[in-house]
Amino acid sequence: MTSLDALRRFAVTRSLFPPTTLRRAIAALGFVQADPIRAPARAQDLTLRPRVTGYRTGDLERQYARLRDAVPHWRAEVRAAQVRARQRLSQAVVDG
């Protein structure tokens, strides 16, 4: 049986690492959820800020053209998230 401390150590060692470059952080994480909604901030910025040296809000979007091979599905996922957000908003208006 795994203890809570062992599980915590496992999670921390595999998700937290010293700040690095944007490309290396994405490679280490395997993926970054891109979220067009800023509440309290975009998910990609919250995920990457502590992991990428000198990361500033919007760096992923600004560097996307150079990182296309590291983030192959980014554009499709952002579009799908926007469609889902519109559907939820439409449903909320209908529901009143």
C-alpha cells in the first residue's frame, strides 16, 4: 500500500522541476492545457510560469510559431475550447 507521503513525493518529482526553457518544459510535461478564459489567468500561463525561466503571460502564444512541433494540437484544442465555451454560454442563456 502506498502512503500519502510517497504519493505526494511521486507527484511532485514528476510535475515540478527547476525552471527551464519553454520547449523543455512542454517536453517534460508532455502537454499544456491551453485555456482561452482568464479566470484568474489562462491555464497555460499558470502552468508554465513556475516552470519556465523568465516566463511572462502570453509567451506560449508569442512563441507558438517556433514551437509548433512541441505543441502539435494547440490550435485545434484552443478552437474546441472556444466552441465548448460558446455552447455553455448559449445553454446558460436558454436556461435563464
